[in-house]
Amino acid sequence: MTSTRLTGREALNRVLASELAVNRRAVVMGETVRLAGSSGVLHGLYDRFGPSQVIETPVSENGIFGAALGLALAGFRPIVEIYSADFLLVVANEIIGDMCKWRQQQARPGPMPIVIRGCMGPNAKGGLGPEHSQSMEPYFHHAPGLVIVTPGTPRDMAGLLRASLRSPDPVLFFEHRRVYDLADEIPDDESFIIELGRAEVVREGKDVTLVAWGWMRSEAEIASSVLDAEGISVELIDPRTIAPMDHEAIRRSVARTAQLVVAEEAPRTGGVGAEVLARAVESAARPIRVARVSMPDAIHPYSASMERLFIPNANTIADAVRRLVSSARSAPPVLAR
Amino acid sequence: MLTAKRMTVEDLASAYRVMMLSRRFDEWLGELNHRGTPVPHYHSGVGQEALMVAAVTPLRRTDQMIYTHRGYGHLLAKGISLREIALDLFMKAGGTNHGLGGVMHVNRPDLGVPGREGVFGGRFAIAAGLALAAKLDGRDEVTVCFYGEAAGARGNLYEALNMVVLWNLPVIYVAENNGWSFSSRTEWLYPEGRMSRVWRGFEIPVEVIDGNDAEEVFATVSRAVARARAGEGPSVIEALTYRLEPHIWRDKAAYQPPDEIASWRRRDPIARAARRLLELGMNQNEIDSIACWAEDEVERTIAAVEAAPDATWEDGRHQMEV
């Protein structure tokens, strides 16, 4: 099978182009999409597919997302770009109140095939401020009926976007700004797909289970290599989708390691990490030890240097793992059940 | 300029039947409520029948309709049976949503009724999306979106308005100005109590009409529908009517002045339609027989629905397995 080396941005563009080419009722809509969208992912699509499939909209998120729902009810597959994932709070009601509930309230169990995609998180320079840097998955993972995808590599971006475009459920597809610029060998095969809800064991290990997604996956990979050199064997799991979350893959790993660290870019309170730890503790057959690395409960400073102090990285993740492993020798574990 | 389509005596008689069915159903539900039987999420449409029914009559089965939660005339006029509406209202098995959405989410996509959003205001853009779908598909279907004082006060209206004019979409927004938004007068919420002023800056047709005159409602909506089908874009109709009953089942509506209610009762759209039917040559016996038919229909339907089994979680859960 042939493959091509692509950045995350290019990989997403290729999947979207192939979808628009085969499905006349697939439409990309959003702000600035006629040029290339907010982060360049849509480059060239308007020229190729025209205004009936690449729909430039006013800066009217409630209008755009409501119209996407109307299109979906009429049998279309809207692919909506949010200019920055942070702005999804403006349309929380359209997403949670309408798209997620519609089929159940109306008892019409057909597809609600809406893919909402957009860039998320700080870029490599940082300093984008608290309106363009937040991790949005914790705000939405509480809502029943929503698929949430957080690819950590360009290859996962391609495979998971294709799966999202086959999903009967509404999907939030979060593209981390730093993952756009990574590059991977991506299969050229247009049927290349990565199933939603399946975690990837990025690295096998026996001492500690480390769970990380999005950009944190890259930081956690570095941390795992450093820890390996110190004699701590890390099993790194990237769940790839926040909903559905592959709790079973985490449970299997923790059944062997009995130690679990979650590295999450979002603030700590009520985060996805809290849910991952809770499920792991609930399902463990024996006592396990747990820890979290996260942003503090604070907003992203505009100062990039201040922001860097907040965001978890390979060093802070490695430190958390070291602390957990060393305290294992001196403190009693969390009791399961 | 498209000429207005007039209602024939047959058109008016058939609208009158649906208006009367809607009225008798409301009266029956009001009576149940008065006797203490729960009628969950019931919002009376008494007084608004001409608007609800005659605005839907010009539509085809394949046209899309977004209804308000007040009154059941829109749903009946679009072809949904009284039985289905009543089953949903009483959370019985066999309605359109098996107790998951109740009367607030009655739907029949096959009849152009995709359902209803939960929070007021979302509808403007949902209607825009439905209309956009028809346009992209090259179908000459239109979408009619009713809305009340609450939805129309939200900013969503502006975003959708700008989009439907920008894209020249086949959509008709029908403002139901019934004088009240729960306990607030429309005049307290919109300048001079008019809901359609905000649309005027876009130079699309905006008409304020007598919502209690079935013929005027029919003619105005027909004109807007013809315009939308012909690719000439959106229109807005503000229909003036009056909410004769309280806002909701638990509201006593002491804030509605009795003399105001009495004056609007004299403008009752049903009595008015009956007078027009007489003028158009129908005889009083025929008109009376419609009222009797509606009474029987409602009585039989309610009895059957009361005897129907409750929707169970098993029904609901089955529907939720998507």
C-alpha cells in the first residue's frame, strides 16, 4: 500500500476533498472557508467544489449551526468549521440542546450526520490568549449523544476524520494547532479509516499506565522515553476519542500496572481526566494508584512565557509519574470499591 | 407581482373544519385541566386558529413547517392526526415520540414536520437550513417557520435573517403576535408592539395582517409561498391575533384584563369564518354540523387515548438506540 508524507493540515484537506467528491450532499460551511478556513485546512476546496459545497457564511455561529441542523434533517452531511474551538460555547445550545437531543426527543433514530471541526489549543509560540487556546473537550464530554475526537497525530487526523464522516452521530472534531504542523506517512488508500472509540497503545510498558490525547500525546511520548531511560516502564495510551472513551483499554492496562496517570491540557476541575480516573478506580479489581497532570484552574495568560508555566509538558508529566512511582513505596494506595 | 390566491368556499370550509377541531380539542383539554387531570405542557391556542390553520393550508405535503408550542392547529393542518397529538400529549404509546418529547416535540418528517427545538430562537436558523437544503437540491419546496414573542426577541433571528436574505432562501417567517409573552405584553418587549419591524431593513416583503381573518392569512401566505417557490426569496408575515386563554396550564392569567379578552372574543376567528361561510353560500346547518363533527371527533379521540397504554421506557429506549 502506498503512502504519502503529509502534515496534519494536508491530511485533513485530502480527506475532506475525497468526501466532497463522492457525496454531493456533503457541504463544508463556516467563516472564511472560501479562502482556506481559519487554519488553512480548506485550501483549494472552494475552487474545486464551488459555492454549493463550500459555503462561506457570515460570522453568525448560531445561524451557521442551526442551519447545519436543518441541512442534516433534510438529508445533507454538513461539515461545519468553527473558527476556533473556543467559540463553540456560543453555540452550546445548538450542539447540546438541539443536535444531541433531537433524535431522542423526536424519537427518530436516524442519522444526525453533522461533523463540527475546528482548531484548538495553543500553537507552538503560544500567547493566543484565553479565547483561542482552551481545551474544549471537558465542556462537551458531559453531553449525552455527542462523539468527541481529539487526534494526536496527522495519521489519526486522517483516519478519524474519515470515520467521523461515516458517523451517524454528531461529532466534535478537535484539531490541535500543534498537531497541524506534525508530519506522518498517511496511507493513500481512500478507505483508510480509524474506528471511533478505540484507544491506541502508543507504547507498551509494565510499571505505569499513562493516558494522554491531543498534543499531550506528543509530550507524553517524550516523557515516556525519558522515564524508560531511568528504569520506569510506561504504557502510553492515546484514547483518540474522548467520547466514546475506551475505558476498557485503560482498564486492561491498569489491571497489569495498578498505577495510572492522566495528562490533560485542560484545567483540572471537572476535566476528562477526572472521569478517566474515576472509571479506572471503579472498575479495578484491586487497589490502584492514580494521579493527574493538568493545567491549573486558571485562564490562559496572553503572555506566552506565563502560559508556558501553566501547560503540562514532557517534564511535568515525567515528574508526576516519578512522584507516583516513588510514593508507591511509602503510602497506601487508593482503595477500589 | 404575484397575485393573491383567494380561498374558495371549499377551501374555507375545509380550513374551518380544522380550526373547529383545534378549538374543540383546546376546550376539552382546558376542561380536563380545570377538573385537575394533568395535561402536561399544554398551551392553549384558543383564538389563534385562523392563523395556525390558514397559514399552513397553502403548503404541500413536502413543504417544511416549524410550529410553535401554542395550539395544535398547525400540526392538524399539516396532516398530523388528532390521535397522534393527543397520544404524545398524554405520554401514551403510539404517538410520534413515545413519551420522549411529549406534545412539545410532535413530529412527522414524512409530512414536513421535522420536530421542534427546545430553547426558543434556534428555529430561525433551522428553518434556514431546511430551506437551504431545498435550494441546493433544486427542489421548489418552501419552509414556513412560525414564531412567537419569545423566539423573536433572541439574537438568533438576526443571524438567520441575514443568511436567508444573503442566500435568497425559500423561507417564510410567520410572527404570531398574540399580545402576550406569558405575562408580558408584546408592547413591553417590541417597539409599538410590532414583532416584524426588525426585518424591514432588508427590503424583503414584510406584511402585518389580521391574523384572525382566515382568508387574509391564506392569501398572504399563498403569495409568500408562490414567491419563495419561484426563487424570489424570503418573506415575513406578522399576524395580529390574541391569546384568549392563559399562557400555560398552571397560569391563572389574572394579568389579562377581562374587558380586553371580551373585546377579542368578539373578534373570534371561528365565528368570523362561520359568518363568511354563510356569506359565501353555505347554510347554517352545514356549518353547525362541522361543530358537531369536531365535538364527536375530540370526544372519541380523548376516550381512546385515555384508554391507550402509557408509553414505557422500553418503547422509549428502543427509539433511542440509534
